[in-house]
Amino acid sequence: MTIAILGAGRLGEALLSGMLRSGHDPADLFVTARRPERARELSARHGVEAVSNPAAPTRADVLILTVKPQDMTALVGEIAGVVTPDHLVISVAAGVTTAFLEHRLAAGTPVVRVMTNTPVLVDEAMSAISAGAHAGEEHLRRTEKLLAPVGKVVRVPEAQQDAVTALSGSGPAYFFYLVESMIDAGILLGIPRGVAAQLLVQTAVGAAVMLRDSGEHPVLLREAVTSPGGTTITAIRELEKHGVRAALLAAIEAARDRSRELASPA
């Protein structure tokens, strides 16, 4: 299949790189970008052809829309006249619903909505996909095949996409914030910043691998580190005393609500 990535920023380029690594022929891939110099840069770096937004649907079967939510209306306005139900439209813009796109494209156009996250840049993304009214099993499979080289893929009902945005879309920032705070704690305890960062980054990587590979519930993994009367339970008590769990619940709920507010970019 031929594929065009429209509005290729960092995310779009990461998807493009993953497709090339998975064996896609550069001749079957096209990119568009807001700035001409960015388009030329992508073309030179990856050996793919840069085209205009209106030309992309005439060259590609699959259109991956990677612009920011506030730019989606303008982009769809450029391509609506040339998109047909024979295309597959994949949107990775946060908050943009399949209904929003379906309403502006030719009747019957299959649309798949995707929420991914920044680990796409290191091929460790978590992507959630949802089918629009006219997207069937084959469209979902094609979308999964495109996203598989850059991480894991799960299917969810579109009604859950705002929650997915709050949980995993924004999720990396929560982990970065936590590690940043722990590095500061290490400095407070007298450990040099570089050493504290090394300790915590590897600890985070190891803990994530244990979560992924062990199959154990996080409670059980935490309890395995928590000895009676020891240092870990003392720290956990302080976290509970300061309402860290409640703060996380409230923060993720607030992110979900903000995603809902952004759901109508028109």
C-alpha cells in the first residue's frame, strides 16, 4: 500500500522511520509538511517524496494525519475534495473524533483514530486505535500493521479515547515528572545529580521491564520490595500521608476532562 504522512513533525517522522525499518519501499511513502524546508529535509533524510497536502490523496491509499488538533480543520479543508471512500484515513491528533473527520470527508470514508505517545521516538510507543463508522476489521489490521514497528497497539472503543489520552498519551510526562522529583531528592540527600540520574533511570527501566515481563500485579511487585518496618514502607507511608495516590487520580481525571474539551477543534 502507498502511504502519505500529512503534517510530518517529530511524531510523523518517527512513524515514517518505523515504516522504513519494517521494510516499506521509500517509493511508496510520501510526506507533507507545513514549511517547505522541513519537507525538503524529510525527503533528503529518508529518501521519500515530499508532496503538497492536496496532492497526497492522489498519490497514496492511506493518509496519516499527524497535525496538531487546532490545525486539523485547515488540513481537512485542503484534502476533502480529493479523499474518497477508497482511502483509509488515520488520525493521530488528540481529541479529534472520527465523526469530526467523517462529517467533512466523502460519505463512507473509513477513518481510524489513534492515540499514541512520545516513546514512539524510540520504538516503544503505546498506541490505542478506534474504528470510525465506516472502518472495518481490514482497516484496523492495516493500522495495526503500520504502528507495530514503533511499539504496542491495543484496540479500544472510541468512547475511551479521552481516557487513553489522559492515561498513556500524557503518561510519559508523569513518569518524567516523578523521576525529576526523585533526582532532586537524591541531590538533597547528597548524591551528585549525574549519579542520581543514573541510579533512577536504570531503576525506572528495570521496574518497567519487571512490570511488562513478570505478569505480576504492581501491588505484588511493590510488596516484594517492602519489608516490615523497613525503609520502603516508611517512604510509602509518607507518600500516602501526602496524598500522592489521590493526586495522581485527580491529575489523570483532569487530563481526561481537558481532552474532552479539545474534542471539537472546529
